[in-house]
Amino acid sequence: MFQQNIHNVERVVRVVAGAFLVSLAFWGPQSPWFFLGLVPMATGLLGWCPPYSLLGISTCPAKASTASSSSTE
């Protein structure tokens, strides 16, 4: 559906940071700001970030091109 544009290390960081922010609703200040943690958590779980996609940014390592190995001469 969506092409992954977030590196696996960044995905882990996003999920951990998002989970921390969401957990504030249970043990920290009781405010609706914990919903902000859902954004990095969702993008980390999906591996796709909409702003990265709009700006043409990708932190994933470049994949090897298979076009050179499949060409026949």
C-alpha cells in the first residue's frame, strides 16, 4: 500500500517515544496532549511517514538495483 520511507532504527525510536507520550495519560499529567504520542507511534508501526513522502525524504537504505543484472545483451 505505502512504500516504507522510515529506517528500522527510526521506527523503533518513534514507537518508543510515542508509547512514552501515550503512557503519560496514565501516570503523568492528565491532559489530552497524550494523543500527540499516537502520531509517532502510528508512523513507526506503519514504517511510512506522510510528510517524508510529500517532501521526497527517505531514511531507508538504498536498495540494490536489479535492472543491471536482468538486462540481456
